[in-house]
Amino acid sequence: MRRPIVVGNWKMHGSRAENARLIEELGGHYPRNPAADCVICPPLVYVQEIGRLLRDTPIRLGAQDVCADTHGAFTGEVSAAMLKDVGCEYTIVGHSERRLLYRESDQLVARKFAAAHSKGLIPILCVGEQLSERDSGRTAEVVSRQLDAVLELCGVETLGQSVVAYEPVWAIGTGRTATPEQAQEVHAAIRARIGARDAKIAGATRILYGGSVKASNAAELFSMADVDGGLIGGASLKADEFLAILKAAG
Ligand code: 13P
């Protein structure tokens, strides 16, 4: 049985005052024994402070990205060991905004995944196709390629200790969600791809859906057999929405 997990990706939003308010609202209404894991990934500059604010809650801390290298002359970068040092347990790697806006290749994402895993962080590997790729029937090919880069560099055992997030690029921040059936189809394909290497690991790997998840569509998406929770952008910035999504996952 896979335990559901909901991850809030705050992207580049918030301020110290707004963050404190949001965490207070979340913490005040958060169930003591939640039926789903919950992770928040704030902007890096706030990670440590959010970690302190989350101390008495079951909500875990994550980062939005990590450097592929371990240390040295990499101006502006932050290593997996540093994230771990300030209390992160998870980090997103390969978000489509990083792949597209910062030209991160499948190989770089795989190296980031390896760096995170080697320091004991749980990588949340994002995969997903662009609209033109879906329209030309290439969804499975694109997602498999993104997944294979990690499988080849890190091995299937490592993937089994991580989280995968399917985020169709055309559904991110657009209000246009994949239908539960569209999500399920790709999630099943991802699980089968992992299963071709190791069926047991495939059965245990948590695969999240991301892309315009809201309180109003979460339950339907999470009811699909291979959807184990969500990676939430915009709706993770509103306490009532995020709490309702968490409830739907549980
Ligand atoms: P939205 O929920 O705002 O569409 O963002 C999804 C996402 O990119 C989460 O990583």
C-alpha cells in the first residue's frame, strides 16, 4: 500500500510575513495523524525559517532544486548536503520550469537526482510533456526518455527511494488540468517503465500528479489507481485550498 503524499511547490512566491501567516493557518488546521504525507518546498532563502515554523507540525521540508555537484566554485548554487544541513528532507529535481527556462537537460536532471539521493534527500523527479508533444502523440516517448535518464544513471533501486511527479507542461498554471483518465494513463506507463526493471519497486514508487490541482478536482484525480498524491503549485499558497487537497489525498 503506497502512502499518499502531497507536495506544495511555492515556486518564487511569498515573503516572511506571508509565509508566517500561511504556515500558521496550515498548522492550526492540520490533522494530528494525517493519512497523507505533506511536504512544503518554499523558495530557498526561506527554507530555514519555514523549517523552524514547521517544527511542531507533521509537515516536512523540501527544496525546489539542487546543484548536481557536491561543492566548489559554483556561484549561486546550493548543494544537497547544504539542503540537508538546514533541515530539508526532500528536493524537487527536473521541474519543467527549470528544464525549459534554464535549459536543464535530462542528463543534468539525472545528476541532480543522484546528488540529492547520495546525501540522503528524497528526490521528487518531475517529468512531463509539452502541449506540442502531446498533440503529436509523443507523451509516452518524452516521459520515458526523462525517466530513463535517471534509471540509467542511478539505477532502479534509487528510483524506488524517490518520488516521481507527472506534470504535463500544458496543465501547469493554466487552469487546464489533465483529466483523471489522462493522468492515470501516463502514471500507469511510468509505473510500467519502472516495472520493466523491477516490479516490486514499481509497485512501491509513489507517483504524483501536478498541474492545476485544486480542492475541486483533487479527489477525482487522486482516486485513480496509479495517482498517489499531488505536486501543487498555485493552490499550495492558499491554506484552505491546500488543506482540502491534503484531505482529498488522505
Ligand atoms: P500549478 O498547480 O500552479 O498548476 O503548478 C503545478 C506545478 O508546477 C507544481 O510543481
